[in-house]
Amino acid sequence: MTDVPAPVRRMIDATNAGDHDAFVATFAPDAVLVDWGKVFEGREGVAAWDESDNIGRSSHFRAIGAERDGDSWVVTLEVTGGGFNGTSDFRFDLADDLITRMEITP
């Protein structure tokens, strides 16, 4: 796997293992997840997105690139599964070994 920060790697591993609880635990309690403009707030929002658009759709992530962009990380993921299939950039903000913001862009 491309060298990515530990919280992002744990999020990818949880997705690929289909482990909903581990996925949600990679996010801070007040995290924000933005999926192509649609906003999900807090762990409840992250959990809802996971059920409707990620593990709930049997998604699988493969990191194909990662780079720092200021205080953020941009990780390019190849996504396969029963929902979106393709490649997208995911922008992550991190604090205290957790994801505080994840934004998915086309």
C-alpha cells in the first residue's frame, strides 16, 4: 500500500475488512465527512455514510497515491464495490491520531 498516515490506513483497512465499528472509530467525535458536497457530521453522520455509501455497499479501497498538502493529506483511492467504482482524491485532516475531516472529490 502507498505510504499513508496511520489513521487513514486504519480507515482503509476497516473498510476492506467490512468492520463498521473500526471504521467509525478512526474518526474524531466531531469529525466532518464531505462526499461530493454532501456533508455528514460527527460519528453518527460518519456511521450513516458508512452504512449507505461505504461498507454498506461492500466498498474496497486501494491507495494509489498520497501526498501532503499543507496541513492536510490528499490520498488517491481506487474504489470498487457495489456503489461508486473509480478513482477519487480523498482529502484528510488529522489530529490526535484520528480523522477530523474527510472530503471526497470527483
